[in-house]
Amino acid sequence: MALFMNLHYLNLYRNDLHTQLPLELGLLCNLTVLDLHSSGLYGTMPSDLCEAGSLAVLQLDRN
């Protein structure tokens, strides 16, 4: 995950992941856009991600 610490945009929509949201998403503190809609994800959002302050767009619909 250390390779992605400066990641700003993550788009994994419509990937049929069918798994829980990984807690490691909370480590991506520089994310400004996270698009995971229509991926079959479930579970709770990592609180670290919500508290990062840099996240401007979060799409989780249709999961």
C-alpha cells in the first residue's frame, strides 16, 4: 500500500469485486476522488478515509 500513498484518483467502478471495503483504503490520505460504484462492495467505510479531509468525491452507489 505504500506505493499508493500519493494516489489522488482511484476509479474501480463496475469491477464485480464482491468483497468488503478494505480497511487499507483509510491509508490513502491524499485521495481526492474515490469511485467504487457498482462494484458489489459492502461493509463500513474506513473512518480514516472519512477523516482525511482531502476526499472531495466519493461514489459508492449501487453496491
